[in-house]
Amino acid sequence: MAQHFSEVEQESEGGQSRFGGLGFFKSGAPSQGAVESTCTLPRLLDRLQVAESCRLAAEHLLGNVRLVGSSQEAFTFFAGETTSSDLVLVTPAGEVITAFSFQAFCHEGGAVQLKSKAAELEESCHRHEQGEAEINRAREELSSQIRELEKEESELRQQEQLRQAEVRQLGNALGEIRGGLKAEQEGLRRMEDDIAKVSAQIEDARRRIEAYSVEEAKIEDEVAAMRPEQEEELQQEIARLSKEYQQLDELRKAGREKLSSCAEALQKTRVELDKLRERLSGLHLDRQKLELERDSLVERIQSEYGEEACALIQAKAVEGASISPAERERFHEEVRRLKARILREGDVDPDSISRLEEEQARLDDLVRQKEDLEEASLTLKRTIEKLSETSLRRFMATFEAVRANFANLVPRLFGGGRGALALVDPQNPLETGLEIIARPPGKKLRSIELLSGGEKALCAAALIFAMFLERPSPLCVLDEVDAPLDDANLVRFLGLVKELSAKTQFIMVTHNKQSMAISDNLIGITMQEPGASKVLSVSLQEACAQVA
């Protein structure tokens, strides 16, 4: 702590006044933060009566001034306080103490000076109020001007949108007209081709008609020469064919009569077959009814007299004999005994044993499934532990390599400084996040969230290239990464990209001329006409070779 002491003698109208000052200054600059709300010292403003019109000015001037009993209490307060660096403490003796200075005033006529200071403060408040009123009026005028300008801007934007819409409509109409013109030209060309083809076909048909006419004349001449010689032979052939036709007609009539008789016999046979089928269907229905009655009777006998009696009755029925009265009485007695036993013991589910066997089988199956699941769970846990160990080992090895690459690339891209990668939770590296820390040249070490846009872009590029150095990829796409970079950083960034391009092919989307200059091939997208894009490709190596 540095100590300073000065003493100045001044002349005043009321006599001599001595001013002495002793300052204590802490290292560092005064803080501009707000006064801590936890301070328990009374405020000087609370002990004064201030006009309401001057309340804001007084609050601004005396808001952080507190009262203490003596200077020793003020020194004790600041010795134990670390946060309230902008408090001002005053004592009843007129001493003023802050965290960085101490002032003591020894003079006469203090009340007059205070009244003069109060008058000056009131005048200052009045001037401030007038200035504030003028500022409010100017602000209102500016607001009205801004609203008018915004209205004019809105109208201009609407007019611009209308003009753009008209341009688009004209462009669309021009495209439609061009398309229609091309279609008409194509149709005209096809019509000309069709006319040429039709003309050729007409000429060919004309030549063929002439040839057919000549051939027809020759045939008529030949027929006229051959007619007298072959007329008799033709008449004989016609007579022979007429006789054969009469014979075939008689055979056709006889076959038609025979076919009609066969059709009548077939119809009668079909009628008789339908009747036999109806009779057979009735017999089948009767048989089914009898089988149903038999089954119902067997079930009734089994339920009332038991299976043994039912078997005996069926055997008697097969043999054709009847049951004797003694046997029938014995069966009735057995039925009454069984019914009495059922009443005593209650209803018994006959399917209980089968259901027990089914449930036992299901229980055994579930036990086997449980054992299989437990075994599979143990195997899966061992596999997960093994995979976690392998993943952790590989991740940490890769992370260490990437961190070393990142630490080497940051100074290279920034032209100095240093960078580091750290895990948010080192105890759980597989599920934790990654913290990127960078210190550009001439700045303090800070997190990446506090860097500028260009610095963030360089940090991101350093991280990507650090991973590329560890696990190279055959292709890397960079979309306007160089946009936020200045010239110096861009040169370093492009140098690193050029170096890495020996192992990785980079596709960079950019508008920067320096980035275009180092590329091997340029591919540009241009729109010469509205709605029609065109791709232009330029090889800089070939262009340089041609220029050379």
C-alpha cells in the first residue's frame, strides 16, 4: 500500500484556510460496479432534506455516501471490506474516506460554502431539467421524423416489390413467349418434314399405280387369249362341284337330324340325373340327422350312466340284444350313488389335471427362459464392460492426439498464443462434453464463447484440422469458413489448407479472391438468364500453363 501526504496553504476572503490531505491507495483501479446492497452504514442522503425536484440529482451525487463516527471506523470498515470499493464515507468532522483515498478539511465558514454549493446544485438541477426537456422535445421531433422516414421507406419498399413483381411477370412472359416461339418453330420444322415425306409417298404411289396399270393391261390381254380354250373345262369343273355340294348337303341334313335326337336323349338323361342327385342329398341329410341324434344319445348315456354302461349298450346294440332288467337296475343304482357322491364332494372340473399339466409345462418353460435371460444378461454386461473399456482406451488415445494437434495448430493459425482442449467431466469421458480454451496473441486465456466471430472460426478450423491429422478423411467440405477472417488470418488459414490438401481433397465454398487464387480448380455458378443456372469450371493450373 502506497501512502501520499500533501499540504497546501490557501488564501480566502475570511482569512487563512489550511487544507491537508492524506491518501491511502490500494493497488489496482477503482471499480465502477454498483454499491453492495448489504452495507449496514447509514446513508448521508437519508439525513438530508432535499426538494423533490432535486431528488434525482442528489441521488446521483450522494447515493453512495455513508456516515461513520470517526475516520478510524472508516479505516476498519475498508480493511475488512473487499467488494464495496466505490463507497464514500464521511465523518462529522468533515473527513472524506474512500477505499483509495483520505481527505481532511480544516477551515472556517463551512456552512456558507455548503449553502453556496447547495445553490449551485439547485441551479445545476434546473439546468439539467431544462436540458432534459429540450432533449425530450428533440427526441419527439426525431421520433416523428423517423416515423415519416419509416413510412417513406415502407412505401419505397412496396414500390420496389411491385417493380420486382412486374420484372418477374415480364421475365415469365418472356420465357413463355420464347418457349412458344421455340415450340412453333419445332412444329413448323416437323410439318415441313411431314410435307416432304408425304410428297415422296405420293410420288411413289403414282409410280406404283402406273406400274399396276401396265400389269393390269397385260393380264387382261392374257385372259382374253386364254378364255375360248378353257371355257369348256371350267363348265365341267362347275358341274362336278355342284354334284359334290348336293351330296354334302344331304349328309349335313342327316347329321343335323341325328344331332337333334341325341340332344333330346341327353336332356332326358340330365332330368333323371337331377332327380337322383336330389334324392341322394336328402339321404345325406337324413344320415347327418341320425348321426347327430346318435351322438347326443351317447353323450346323455355317458353323463347319466357312465362310459361302462355306454360301452355295454353299444355292444348290445351291435349284437342285436337288449339289456336285462337286473342290469338296468344295477346301472340306475350306480348312477344314483355317483350323483350322491357328486353332491357331497361338490363340482369337479374334469379339465383340472390337463390344465395343471399345461401350467406346469408353462412354468418349466418360463424357468428355462429366465435362466437363459440371466445368462444372456451376464454375457451382455461383460460385453458392455469390455466395449466400454475398449472405447475409453481408444477415445482417450484419440483425444490426447487431437489435443496435441490442436495445441500445435492454434499458434499457427493465430500467429501466436496457445489453445487447449479439456473434458468437462474427466471422470466420465465417454459421456461428458468438450471445452475449447484459446488464448489469441495479446489476450487473456478465455473460453471460446468469449471470442469474436473470426477467432471462433479459426478455433473451429483448428479443431477440425486436428481431427483430420489424427484420422484423415479423403474429402472435406468447407462452406464459407473464410468469411469472418481478416487478411492476415486468411493467409495462415489458406497455407494450412494447402498443406493438408496433399492428403485430403478440399471443396471450399467461398467468395474470397485469395481463397480462389490457391485452388486447383474453380467451379462457378452463374445465372445469365432468370431461372436458368449455368456451371462454369476453370482449371487454374491449365490456365497458368497456357499463359506461360
